[in-house]
Amino acid sequence: MELNTRAVHVVNEPFPEGSWPLSVPLVQSSAFAFESADELAGAMAGPDGQYVYGRRGNPTVRALERTLAGLEGGAGAIAFASGMGAISGVLLALLRPGDRVVAQRCLYGGTHAVLADLAERYGVEVVRISGDDPAELMAAAVHPATRVLVLETIANPTGRVPDLPGLLAAARALGVTSLVDNSLASPVLCRPLELGADIVVHSTTKYLSGHSDVLGGAAVFADDELRLRVWPRTVELGACADPFAAWLTLRGIPTLPLRMREHCANAATLAELLAGHRAVTAVHHPWRPDHPSYAMARKVLAGGGGLLSFELAGGREAGRAFIERVRVARLALSLGGVETLVTHPASTSHRELDEGELAAAGIGAGLVRMSVGIEDAGDLWADVEQALA
């Protein structure tokens, strides 16, 4: 079935009587009872058997995991309490002291922070690459301790799209496990597992749930053996998904394709109008022909996404003034919800980076990030115009 159909028909388990509830039931239970000690012991053997304890599995959470695996084309998934829980859980499971990670230079600030912490506390070496040329990876990964490649489908907030087919093929040839954060694209715009990735991670807080009411994350695996390797670390870390958050995410997924079309259309419209405004010096959106990743975006994405960023002539002060003047858009830190949100990355999402690191990531002092919602495009542009004025 096509993705639009799979999104509507989320994975659900039949009731014992053989009928299916149309809505996935919310099983808000922290523990499950058994008739015998042997049954309880047997249920604790792995992630796919009977339910024992909420940290080890839950019917609602499992429905989300199987739904996400189906959407991404994976063998299985693990749901986490947040996107950062997913990234941290996977990296802690895969890495040991002295290992090397090759990471795209322009990554989400929280991912930068996790990698920096691993480097400082455990001696994990982090090598940065632009993500534009597989030869960079080949040079950086020629080391016996190289274990993981970390990429983002669409980089936050610059919109850079790495050479996913080339980099993932190179990683596989080198025996390096590839991890791709697909939060900004969602399975609607890109499915990195189909391009050769080993693991896809999501902040389900973003487009998958889509309504700014969920904190959640997930990792989807191309190989189930890899999932089984990561799962015990998830249990130990305690970053498991909450059943109610999983249920809310499952409520959001059926409208994901519809929402993504509106997000993409509105973002493309605003990007075009912003590029013609005298107060704007640069616009970053991968569907614009002047974006450095335009050719790659057209190759690997089904749309430009709902995130754009732009730089103002007045620098840091102009950026701060703009985000405080909008009225339809809201000043908030997250992204991917139905409403339009603006923020100033240098002082919020990427505050962990110093000036040099910001520059290296392509984030200017006056750069404003806009997560474009599904409101009327004319209303959004009127709001942007008055804020720029």
C-alpha cells in the first residue's frame, strides 16, 4: 500500500474476541499480571513477547513502534520518551570508549551536545564532515575504531540536505553503522532506510504527532538484530515511551501526509516572498534553486519541508526584534506542529555552539528559524511583513 494509506491504517491488535477497535486502545498500565512464575520469567526474555512492565513494553507503545516501522520500511522500532532519548539511547548502545563517530557538521544542537559529552566523558572521537561528498567520509572513516555515521535528512536550521545515497553506500562499504535523523522530513518526504541507512531516528514530538502536545522519540531499524542489540540499553536507560504519548502520536499519524503537503506548500510560498524583501539578506529552504542543496533535495526528498530560515540585515538585534513582533506566528522553541513557530537559533536551539561553531554550521547571528504551519499562507505573509516593518 502507498504511504498515505499506511498512515491511516495504523497497526492495531485484535481483541481476544477477534474484532478490531478502529482507534488504538490506550493501555495506561505500568505492570501486567501473570498466572505463574514461569510465564512471568518467560515474558522477560525480549521485547516482542508478553507484556510485563511498562519500561519493557506496552500494547499502545508497541502499536506505535510497528506503525513507524511500517512507515519507514524498517524491520522494527523502539519508541522513546523523546527524540534526544532516541539519539542518546542508540549512541550509548553502539559506542564504547575510544570509538570514532563521523558526524555531519550541521546537526541539531542537542545532537552536538550529546557527541561533545561522549567525547569529553568517554574519549569518543568525533570527526566532522560537510555531508556533501562521500569522499570526505571515506577519508574520515579509514580508522579501525570508526563505528557510527550521524546525518540529518534536512539539517536544522539551514535546510542542508546531505548526499544520502552516496554517504550511506560508503558507510555500508566501510562497515560503519549509519544513523539518520529524519525528524524534519518525516517518512512522507524521505525514507532513509530505503536509501541504505541502518537506523532512522525521530523526534515524534515534531511532524509525526503534529499538534504540539506530545514529547516522544523513536528509532527504526533496517535490521532486527540491531534493534535487539539496542533494546536492552533502552530498558537500562529508562528512556521508554509513555503510553499516553504513544497514543497521541498514533492519533496524529493518519493526517501526517495531509499536513506535510500544507507545511511544504506554505514554506515554499513564504521562502519566495522573503527572498524579495529588502530586509532579508538570505533565505534557506531546500526547495529554492539558490539553495546549495537544491539538486540533492530534489533527488532524495518528495518536498522541501516545512522548516525555513532567513537572515536579516540588522543581525542579532533585528532577529530578536522580529521574533518578538509576530502575532500569528508564535515565539516557541519546537517545530513541526500545525501552528507557525519562530525562534532565534543562536540563543535557543544552538546555544551550545560558540561563535566559531555557529559559523561552521552556517548559522548567522541574525538568522531566524520558522517552522511554517498549516494556516492560510496570506495570513502568514501579512504577519511576516508587519514584523519586518
